[in-house]
Amino acid sequence: MSIILFQTADPVRYREMLEATSRTAIEFCRRHGHGYESYVGIKRGVHPWQATFNRMFQYQELVARGFRGWGLYLDADAYVHDLDFNLAGYLADKLDRAAVLVPSGDTPDMPWNINAGVTLVNLGHPLGRDLVARWLALYQAKSDGWIAGTAQWPEDDNDQYMLFSLLRDHVELREAVHYESRDLINSDHARFIRQKLRAYLPDQAERTRALKLITDEVLGGSTSEGPAAQLGPLVATATYRALLHRDPDSEGLAGFSAHVRARGLERGIEEMIAAIADSPEYRALRERRA
């Protein structure tokens, strides 16, 4: 089975993050004999965020080259958590599927509302090739004026929404997809491929630093303390800024850092956010905004 894993980033905002996460992707491909490709730049566009459309071109370029295996795309903030995962074995019974995609989890009744941060497309399937061709066509239909005038990522007119709309509007595409659980792919706790979304760490520099530490651990090069100890202060600071709009005091920083270190990243962060959201300070802020 032929598999090519590929990534992309703009040269300004996400290049450094890609350099961190790509190490796990390259090592995974080395271990299993899969192909790996990466592109830094903007294939069509003028603003850094428009590099998000690169994946459409990359899929279509694989088709044009005659590649008929599986194309696995990872966002710059996604990384391979399990380097020994048997991807070929996982895909062996999915050759009749055009793609493997992961629902966002926001709309359980609409599994085609997917997170496009990690996508697996079967380019050996005619509907897989049709899916990527239609996806790219939606972007190519955008005028140069729209591209030049859209300086920020629009929530309702982006690459992910375009893919969602294709699956929503075309039943033959929607029914050809295998919708996978977020427990396996494309979440902060997934067994195979994890993604560190902006929702977890809104600050770009902090998210990049977190991904460097996490991918160090995946590759076996972390410090003896581990990422929970190193990331505790960073995550506590980011959470205070996001919810309370201030930096933590020394007592809060020390307490929540220790909590994350003791409970682990996933549970520790979840409990820290819940505690801050239940605080009188946060409730007062919400009341003032209301």
C-alpha cells in the first residue's frame, strides 16, 4: 500500500511550528517506509493564512503525478503521537472508502462537519480524486479581489468549510467517507495523530513552544521532568490570559503548575480551566460583559 504524508505552512507564522511537528511525521514515515513531502509558501494567495489552501493543491498534484495511494495531510500544529502505529494495516479494510475524516465533535448529528486539520484521502478511489478536485475548484473559483481583500481567516469561508459543504451537499461523497473517532485521530488526546488547536493555547509562540516540548518527548529527547512539568507554567499563564485577561499571580501560577504536573496534561488542564471558570473573578467578568 502506497502512503504519502504531507504538510505545509506559510513562511511567516507557522514555519517554526512545522519544523517542530514535521520531525515526528518524518520519523514515522522513515520507520514504516511511507513517503513524506513538505511545502513552505503560499501556492495561491497573498496573506499568510491563505497557505491553508495549499493542501488542496498538494492533493491535486499527487493525482496529476499518477499517485493512486493514500494521501495523509497534517496541519502544522498536528503531530504523530504513536510512531509505531500500523497505518497500512488500519487502512487495509478501507480501500472501498474515498477518505477517512474526523468529525469536529460540535454537531454529532452531522459527522461530515469535519476537522480538516488531519485528512486521509484515497487517491486510488474515483470519489477520492473527485473530492480533492471539487475541493480545489471551490478555492480556484475565488476571485483575485477576494483573495487580496481577505486578510484574516474567515470562519465561514475557508478550506474546512469548503470541505464540509462538499460533504453536506453531495451525498455520494458523504457516504463514501469513513468517519473516524477523535480518540484515534485529530484531538489533543488521540492515540495516533494529535493536534494542538488554537482553542487549547491561543498564543502562537506558546503553542509553538508547547509543540516543541511535546514532540521532543515523542522522539525520546525530553528532559527527565517530562512535558507536564515544563508546560504547567506556560499553560497556566495562557489560561489566565484567555479567561481572566491577566497574568497569574505567583500563588496561582505555582498552584496550577503543580496541579498540571501531578495530574498530567490532559486531565490537569481540563481541571484547571474548570476551576478558573468557576471562580468569583471569572463570574464577575462574565456578568460585566453581559
